[in-house]
Amino acid sequence: MWTYIARRLSQTVIVILGVTLISFTALHIGGDPTFLYVSDRATNEEIAQTRVRLGFDKPLYVQYLTFIGKAAQGDLGKSLKFHRPAIDVVADALPATIELTLFSMLIAIVVAIPLGVLAALRRGSATDGSIMILGMLGQSIPSFWLGIMMIMTFGVQLRWLPISGHVPLLEPMFQGDFHTAFANLPSAIYYLIMPSLAVGVYSLSRNARLVRSSMLETLSLDFVRTARAKGLSEYAVVINHALRNAWLPVVTMIGLEFGFLLGGVVVVEIVFSWPGIGRLLFNAINQRDIPLVQACVIVLAGIFVAINLIVDLVYARLDPRVRL
Amino acid sequence: MTQSHPDGPFIDPAAAGLADTMVALPPQRRGDGWRRAWRSMVRGRWPLLALFILALLILAAILGPTISPLDPNRQNIMTRLEAPMVADRAGHVKFFLGSDGLGRDVLSRLLYGARVSLLVGVTAIVIGGSLGVALGLISGYFGGWTDDVIMRIGDIQLAFPFVLMAIMFLVVLGPGVFNLILVLGIGQWITYARIVRAQTLSLREKEFVEAARALGASHASIMFVTILPNVIAPLTVIASFNIASVILAEAALSFLGLGVPPSVPTWGSMLAESRDQLIANKWWLAVFPGMAIVLTVLAFNIIGDWLRDFLDPRLKSNG
């Protein structure tokens, strides 16, 4: 187990280095990055000063080493617009993004499993057919468009759900104020429903299809037949025996799912004016606040890598074959 | 365990369901295969529908400028936000699908948008696919450290959410069709490289490769002439799902304003502009471009599903 952990950790370090290298390359690929930091009307002298101040006059490898050296200490530069360390600005937006991602993931798992099981049990029926078609459709809808359509239908027309806004849930929790967090819960969910459905529908559809096919496979195995032969109720056979094995592929996907969800969150946050990293990133892009764009991307990628590491370690703990 | 998702942002390894073991079908007479494919499509019904949608789309992309009723960029403040199918005083319907906030014709913009989506989708796949196939062949054929280096680079790229990478490069490079295609294409290579590598690993030990070597064929000729034709089949499945996900990614990036310049109408940027009219309930601005994206992506996904079942019937029972 320890060698596995050590190997997996060293892989993670390499990946993180790769991430910093990619974002460093991105910054320099368009030529002298100084011009990203100065206004169009800057004089030559101003440009030269900025270049020296930001260290862009030094050789590339020195710049890269300085960059990772600082990044390792949590210094990702100063946001040009907020005049604060970019990492702090990102940290402020982080809880809202995590809330949205987790809630989407919850929907994607909790709704998908019964749908997938139902489709597998009624294989070939109209129910199965409709679930599969909806699943296919769900994988073809851009999350941001679904968001827009929901806003138009349930927000503007029917006025059932709020079209924007956010009630903090994790932020009070991080500050140790669980009472406020708990009191906020109902209204927080109210605001979360539409954005998290928009983000989660892709994963939901995929999970439903995944559960269905893995359920069909499990149901045809010998131990299920044995369970039936023992005279167990159909419920016990399906839930206790088959489903327990059938949802493993979904568990395996959770780490990856997080990456897909993060990608979706970035765009959906803009549609719902959700105060998370996605909207921050969008605004930073429009204001060409390069250090902030970089900080957003590095933090999001870091979270993604960390989650994958955790999922892999948990999985290795559950399934000894992985460690071999 | 190394994570092994075979692709970029949106694609779907599970739905793609591609086992590394998926093997090329035994060679058949040409006409035979096409007839079998057509019969299987007709039996499936949905693939036929998908084919029809794609045919319409390709027509729209090619004939766009000829059949579009108006100039997609002509602004007219007098005719802004006209609802679809509303006749003017003379009884003429000018905007079949309505007009946008600048008085531009939605239908014409949709038709022009088809060009961008298809062009970007197909070209990105061609670039990413060629790069991936070449690197996968080299990786699997030579093995050793070459293989290690190529696959580790791929691992790093996969460990990094693709959309974020695309955003970062496009912010610095600036929006534009060429940059967009390049970024989306490079984002896809590893998907192809992994599958081609796995196949090459098993194929290079086969007798027919041995025979080619014995006849004195060069490495390049063995890779591209002897091995390559045998790995194409599973790639078509991947490519089909991949085009779908690239079109989705293009729409998302255009929506963020990182796609093509504003003078080029795209479905994603039309949706971005529709947000301004959301509260005013100008539904046609959002509904039509969205439907265009969904139908296109759906069609490619259905074709991919069908191709997978068709090429590897073993997977079919599990749907």
C-alpha cells in the first residue's frame, strides 16, 4: 500500500509541475507577456519599467523557476483589478463553486441510480427506451443552454425558482458557524436547484446509462441466480445483491466526473451569476486580468488533481487488486 | 491506478465503451460492408434520423450563403427583436425565426453558424486525430523511453481539465477560428494516441508485421502502411463522439467570448447574446441556436453509438 501511495503521490507532483508549465507556456506563447499587463496607451518607458518589475526581462528558465517557487508558497501574483493577491480573490469565490459542484454531483448520482436500475429491470420496454433516449439527449445538451432554458421557463415564465442569487452554505461552515449554515440550508437549496441541474445533467445521463449496462451485466451473473434460487425477494436480489456490485463503475467515475463538472460549472456560473470561480474567471478574461486568470486555472486544476488522488487512494483501499 | 479517461472535456469514456481490446473486423468485400451497414442503420431507425440531420447540416454549411434569406451581419435598428413568423404590413414574413437585438436575421445567422461548428469540429478532429495516430503508432511500435515520454505527456494533459487549458491559451493567443481549431485539436490527440498505441502493441507481434519486416520494409512503412489500416475502425467510433464533444466545447468557448471574432456568427455566441434578452422573454434568440447545437451533437452521438455496436457486436447486448 505504501509503495502505491508513494508512486501515486510522485505522479501527482509531476502532474502539478505539468500544470504550472502549461500555464507558464500559455502566458509566454503569444510573445512578450508585458503587453498583457500594460494599457494600450502605455509609453515605451512604462512598458520597459513593467517588464523589469514583473521580471519578464530575465531568461525564460529563471522566470519559470521563480514562478513555481512563488506558486509553491501560494503566491500567484497580484490581481490587476482587485489589487489584492490573486490567490485570496480566488479563495473568496471557492466555497460557492464547491457548493455548486457537490450539489450537482449529488443530483447526478442520486437521480441516476434509480433511473438506471429501472431501465435495466424493464429492459426493452417503453420505460427503458425513454430513459435511454433522455440519457442520450442529456449528453448532447450544452449545460449553459439548459441553464438559459430553465431560467426562461421556471424563472421568467412560471416564476417558480430564482434566476440568480446565492445563499452561502460552506462559508459559515468554514468559519465554524454551523448554526447559520443549517439555517441557510433550505434557501440555499432553493437557489441551487436550477444551476446544479444544468451542471449535472450530463453526468446524470451518463451515470444512468452506466448503471443500466452494469446492472444488466450483473443481473446475468451466477450469484444473482443463486440469490433468486435461494428464494430471496426480488427487492433483496436487486438492491442488496445486484446494485451493490453494479454501481462500482459509477464510483470509479466520480473522480473524473469532478473534472467534467468543474468544466460545466465555469460556464453555468456565468448564466446564473453564481459568485464562484467560474464567474470570476469570466470577468478576469474580459478584463484581461492575467494573474487572476492564471490563479483561477491553477486552483481549479489543483482541486481536480487532488480529488483524483483521493479517489484513487480510497479505491485502492477498497479494491486490493488496484495496488498490484 | 492511473486514471484512464480517453479524452478531453465532455466526451464520455463510458458511453464510448471502447475496450482496448476492440479489434478490427476481418476484411470483407467492399460493397458487402456498406450494404450491411445500411441495413443495420435502417434496423436501428435512430441512426437513420441522425444521418438525415447531418445531411441537412452539411447542406446548410455548404449552401449557407446561397440560401440564407438575408445578410447575417446586416444590422437594422428598425427591425430589432421581431418575433418569428410575423408578417409585416404587406403580408411578407421577413424573419422566419425572428431577429435579434441588433435587427439581424436569426435564420441566416444559424445557417452561417453551421459552417463554423462543422468546420471547427471536423478540422480539430483531423488535426488531433492525425497527431494522436502518429504519436500512438510511434509509441506502441518503438516502446521503451519514447513510449514513456509520449504517454506521460498525455497523462499530464489529461490530469488538467481541458476547458481550463483551452481558456488559458485562448486568452493569451486571442480569439480566432485558427487558434480555436488548434487548441481544440491539440486537446484531443491523447484520446487517439492511447487507442492506437494499445492496438499497435498487440499488432506488432503479429505474423503479417513480421512478414513486412522480413521483406525489408522500413519502420515508417510498417507503421503507416502495414499497421495503420488495421487500427482505423475503432477510431471512427472515437472520432464520432469526439466531434460531438468538440462542437460542445466550441459552443462553450464561443459563449465565453473566446471563440471566433464577433463578425462571424456562431451558435455559441448567439446564445451569449441571447442572455441580454432573457428577462424580456425573447425566447427565439435562445431556443433556435440551442436546438441547432443539441441536434448536431445528438446526431454525432447517435452515429457513434451505432458505429460502436456495428463494429463490435459483443458490446451491443449491454446497450
